[in-house]
Amino acid sequence: MRKIKNNFRVCLFITMLIIHSCSGNAICINIAQKKIISKSGNIISFEIEDNNYTYTFHLKDNVRSQTIIDLTNITLNNDLLENYPGAGIKPFYLEPNKLYAFSNHTNGDAGSGVVKFYTDSLGNLHSLDNRVCE
């Protein structure tokens, strides 16, 4: 009986690892709400590139999980780790008339989930790759 319990625990553990490793970094954008939404779990580590900089973010230690990133208030749940090129850290804000690429790198075993969008002169978002959330 004890051997069966141990085998069951091992099988359960392996199954959980397989399920976790199958998750990806798929994301989409909600244009109206200015939010990035995960299609496959948490968003923990991500980058945002604009015309001039690449901003690297990571989920804050006191936040357990997030599946939605509010582009108008990114630092609510995330720390800005660095940005390139340049010295020091420049805060991230959506600016009018800019191109952006949001890359989700949370699951290192999967390819990055990328959404490309731009802002018009009024600051409204527009998708460049049709990855708009329903």
C-alpha cells in the first residue's frame, strides 16, 4: 500500500511538471482598456520596446500573480529593472505617436509572446499584428 502511495505521488508530481512546462507566453491586447492580457497563465517577466528604449519589468515580490498588465499603470504590480540604451532608469509612460512591442518572457521554455501596437496623436492604441483580445 505504501509503495502505491509513493508511486501515485511521483506520478502526480511528474504530471504537474508536464502541465506547467506546457504553458506558454501567449498574450493579446485590449485596445480600449489599454491592457495586455495573458492567454496562458501569469505574466511575471516582460519587456516593452518603443522607438528609443527597451524597458525590462518583473513582478513585484509582494504580488502573487497577474494575468493582466495595465499599460497606464505598469508599476502598480511590477518593478522596472532597467532600460536600454542610456544611463539610469527612465520611467515608462505610453506616449503619443510611438511604436511599441510588448514581449512576455515569463515561461523560459516557450517562445516569447509578442504584441505590437502603436499610439496615435491622441494616445489611443492601435494593434499592428491583430492580436486583439475578444
